[in-house]
Amino acid sequence: MAGTLMAALAGRKPLRAATVDDAPVAPWQIAVHAPQILPTLTFTDSSGDERDLISFRGQPAILHLWATWCGPCVTELPALAALAPSLQKSGIVVIPVAVDHLGPQKVPPFLARLNLRDFTSFYDTRAGISAALEEQSLPFTLLLNHDMQEVGRHAGPVRWDDPDAVASLRRLLA
């Protein structure tokens, strides 16, 4: 918690959305690397309870930062929501985190308008995760192994509807 809180208090560049020049990549194109230990990253759930990545330890995960005001985020979100159940069946958890300042008030009605009522998002209203990771781009995706160590990252949109998405992500997170 301290790492995220300290990062949130530090001066930083504002978050920026990817542009139309940032072409979406297929999941298999996300660069992977040796596992890296992350700072403590915290976010809140729909009840306002604080969560961290450690609570997801034991299965690989995709941490995905997005915002309602980010055009590329909004474009890719339905495909990620559609893919999430298949990933869950494959043992991969999807952790979407909205960085909207008014997240709990703004995100649920926004998801309802996109017909994504069953897609639950977490919230980081102070953008502490982005600050802790020194990443200002949205959408932003981290691939995490079963110990919640970073094994891949991508700043920009991902083609979650790629036909080989599940198989690719299983390979990348193995």
C-alpha cells in the first residue's frame, strides 16, 4: 500500500490515451521478459474495499488499466470483457482497473451503456498504479505470473478479439 500511496503523491505527468497512430497489437505481440517484482499496487473494489495484487496470487493474471475518457480503451473494452470468461476457464484472471477520478460513480453506468453490466472493474481514482509503474499511457496492460510478478507489459491497445488470444496468453503466462 505504501508504494502506491507514495507514488500517488509524487509529481507526475498526466495520463494520456493512446492515439489512432497506436495500432492495436495481438496478445502474442506483447513483449515478455524475466519476472520482475512489482511495488505494492492497490485499488478498490465496487464496495470501496482496498485490494492488492497479492490477493490474486496463485494464478496468472492480466492487469489492465483503462478509463472512460480514453477512446482506445473504450474501443477494446468489449472484446476484453468477452474474452475474460474464457481466460478465467483457462486459469487466467483479468483485473480491469479504471483510473477515472470518479470511478465508482462513473464506471458502472458507463459499462451499462456498453452492455457490459457483468464486467466488473476495480478503481484507482488517484492513478497510483500508473505512477508507481511510471507509465502514463492508457490503455496499459501488465502480464503477471502466478506470484504476481510482471512478465510482460504493453502500453496501448490490444486486439483482445484475436482468434488466438486465449492460447497466446496461456503461452505467454506459462
